[in-house]
Amino acid sequence: MTGQASDAGGTPKMTTIDGKYGVLRELSRHGNVTLSEVRAAEGVTRQVAWFEIATPADRQAFHAYRSVLRALNPAGLTDIVARPGAYYAVWQMVNGTPLEGVLAQAKKRQEAVDNIRILAAKLAEHGYALSDADIVMDADESRIAYLRALQLPRTPEDIASRNMAVMSALKDGKVWRKRQPGAWLAFIPGLLFLGGAGYLGAQGAQIYLNPPVREVAGVGGQEARTAARQLTEAGFRVAYTEGQAGNQGVGTIIRQDPPAGTNLPIGRLVTLTVNNPPSIEVPKLEEQNLEQAKNTLKDRLMVLGKVLKVDGTLTNTPEGRIVSQLPEAGSPAQRGQPIQVMVSTGISGKETWLPMLTGLTVDQAREYARVAGLVVTRVSEQPSDKPPGSVLEQTPAPFVRVDVGSPVTLSVAVARYSAPSRAAGSLPIPPPPEPDPLPPEPALPEPGAPGGPLPVPPEQTPQPLPQEQIPAPQEPPGTTVPAPQEIPAIPPGTPAPDPTAPDITAPETTAPQPRSVSFQYTFPTDLPAGTYSVVVSDASGERQILQATDASQLAGRNANSSQPVQVVGDAVFIVRRDGADYATVTPN
């Protein structure tokens, strides 16, 4: 029970139940059951029967009570909860006349009396008497407003004795019956059967009060439905309760009460405990080998099932690694359930191809390349009006067959204009813009063509004059011409350049060459919880080499690349936890 507090005298008092029912007052306490009037979250008033579960017998009794409620489906029941630390039933008010008021009436309707008798038979079938329930009458219909849990099972004799007191009260006073046309015709035949009915009734009462005794068969390990059929055919009533056992199948009987071999009168109740352990989540086994998968399943109390061999070419999965699993990772399963896996036989194909990647994101394009058995080695940016991050061009071209493992280059869109990420500082002044080119001269017709110039003989083609034959300009008489002066290459006041200084005007144009590196890293044994991935960052960008993996599968283990990783320029491996950088590793 949750939400308890203490008053000034130190006596604990309940304030809330299960964190959502505020206690208004305690109505009754019977055995380990406390009935309280509560206010639900929606502001309506309810009644909650809280069960204190301290022993396995208490838990078994609660599950038997829950099975009865599910079979009877009372009108007053709104919810029943059974989980560790919280066992309770929620009841609501049912409109109608209490059964006690109907019994006190001088005149009773025949339909109401018949419905009460039918309800008494249903309750007796599950081991309960009319006095164990709060019953209200809605017109002629009998409805259960509340059913008390029994501390000890009732015997058929006890049930019959308790119901007899109620039935005798129904006989007091007059009973209104609907008159049917011609009903008097049934009076005479009724007299003929009266004697036989009396004899049969006496025999039935004798059998009811002194039922025959039979031995309870052992049904442990059987499927629940088969076990129930065997016991009911022997004349016993059956009720289910839930339990768990790791060494038996789900849905089988792990316990029965009374035990096998007990001599029991027919009609008595036999409670069967069905194995129903809580479900657990299936772990991810993809990319693991069989030994790693067995260890992972062992931690979850599961076993490795059927192993199928498949070609790993399409998924680019190395030999011996798991391609897929059934059930899928994250789906619910039971303890001991086998997990079927498909293991790669290696990359056997020699050629593959890429679909059209234009318009996809970089991550989507990388996934398509991985499935095709290719590797994205270079991602370049290109200003474009397309959405930033979308693929503009690809190499190889779509649907062109290439060798498995070939490199893939992508051209990705970026915004045409973007604000600088830092202050410009002292930047070199760009050269002045070049003048606009002159418009091209119109094409002239070829010589000799109609409307074209006349052809010029070769000997009459004008030739440039030699420099010494160009006459010097003549100045007027009496004009003094100053001698030409030499113009310095460096403006005055400017220091002379250092001949030993490096030339910074010519940018380095040599691109870094690709090289092969390897990744090796040992995850600590106290690895924090989360999802880890590994990317390599170089001059061409970032790409993932280890998919997101849970920390429980990496703690204390050594991770290394099975094949060399191609990088360009300076490179570093980044280990990320839940998307944030966790560690950096220098390539070997």
C-alpha cells in the first residue's frame, strides 16, 4: 500500500492507494482485506479492497478471487490490479434496491425471485453463497455490487445452508406471477408429475448432501486446458491462478491444490497454478557472432534457437556475423524462449550497384551504400538551392555495376550564402574584377561568298612593320623634351621583400592522399549506461564504423576494425555516447 502517513499519536493512516486513489475513510477490515472509500482522479467516489500479500498462500488466494470475478463479471467491479506490491479491486456504486429490501417486501415479483435463484446457482458454482455478496435489484434483475473475498473455501454444505436462509425468505409473502392464456390447462398435468418430482428431488438432495468421493488426478506439467478437461470430467470444479517457474513451459500446470492423490467429494474446487512468467525484452543480436549471441541470451535467461545460413552480400555482413533474428530486438518474449538467427556466409558476390541517391540525406545514402556492399569514402559540399544536406550527385552513377567494396563519393547541397562563423580579421584584398569581355564580333561571310569581301592575294596581305622602321614622333621646333626616367618596381617607403621568406601568394594545391588506418579501443568495465557508436572524422567528413550498440554489450570488451579504414588527411576516431562525444582514439 502506498502513500501512508502517521498522525500525532504515531498510528499509520493511509492517504493514497497506488498513488491515484485518495482515501476518504476506512469502511471495514476483514482478514488481510481492507475496504476503503476513496476518491478517484476524476473526482468520483469509489470503494477499494486492498489485499495485504505476505505469503505465497495469500497471493494464490487473491488470484483465485480474481478468477471468480472474471467469471461472474460483477456490475460493481471497475478494475482489478495484480502486480508486485499492489493487489486490489476497485468497486463502484450500483443503482437499485438492496436484496434485503426485496426480501422484506410482502409481495414479490416472480421474475425477481427467479433471477435471485439463478444468481445463487452461479455463485455456488464458484464456491460462494448469496450472503458473500452485496446484491441489488434493478427492476427484476439481480446485480452484484460487491463480492467479499473468502479467507477459507466454503463447502457445498455451507453454501447450501447459507442459501437456504435467503430462499426461505423469498417464500414469505405473496409472489406475483404473470398470468398466461390457458395457464389453467397445465394444472392437471402438473399433478401427474408432482409425485415423480418429489421422488427425484429427494434423490437429488441425498446426492447433494452426501456426494461421492473420488481421487484427484495429478495434472502437473500438462497444458492448462487439457488439465481442466480431465478434472471436470471427473466431476470437480476448476479455478486458475498464475505463477512462474523457469524450468517449465508457458501455460503448463506447475502446482495444484489439493495435491494429486487426495480423496475429494465431487463438485469440490481444484485450483490449478498456470506457469505465466513476466515477459522480457529480446536483446539485439545483429552484427554479433554466435558465441557473443549465446552470452547475450544467457544474461536474459534465453537460449539460441535454430541457426540459418544466408548470403551476406546484400547486407555487406562478414562471415559468421548475425544478419537478422526472430523475434526482432525489442519485442516481448518469455524466459527460456529460443531465438532464431540467420548467420552470414560471407560476401560472395563480385559486383553490385547503387540506386538513385539524388534527394536523399547523407545518412540515407550511406545506408544504401552499406546494403549494396559499398563504402562512402568522400562527401563534398556544393552550393545549391536544394535542401541542405541532400545528395546532388553520386559516383558511381545509378544502376552501374561495380565491384563490391568500391568507394562511393557524394556531392551534398549546402546553402549558397551563409554568415561567417568567425571574424574575418586581416584578409588579403581580392584582385580587382576583370573588365567585362567585349561582345563577340559578328561572323563575316567567307571571302568569295555572295555579299562577302573580296579575297586578298597572299602577297598583298599587310605585314607589321619592324620596330626600327617605325618613325619617331616629330616635336615642334623650340620644344624641350625631358629625358625619360625609370619607374621603381616598389613604391617609395615600402621595405624590400625578404628573399628568404616563403611565398604565401601561391596557395598549396596538393591534395592529401588516402591512407589506411585501423581502429582499436577497449571499453572500460564500468562503462556508463547508454547507446554507443564510433565514427571516423577526416578531411572528407565523418562516417560511422560502429552502429549504435547498448553499453551492456560493450563493457569490458575490445573493439577493433576487421578491415582497414580508408581516410584522407588527418583522422581521428570518435566514440559517442547517446550522440555526445565520449572518447577520442588516435588511428594506428
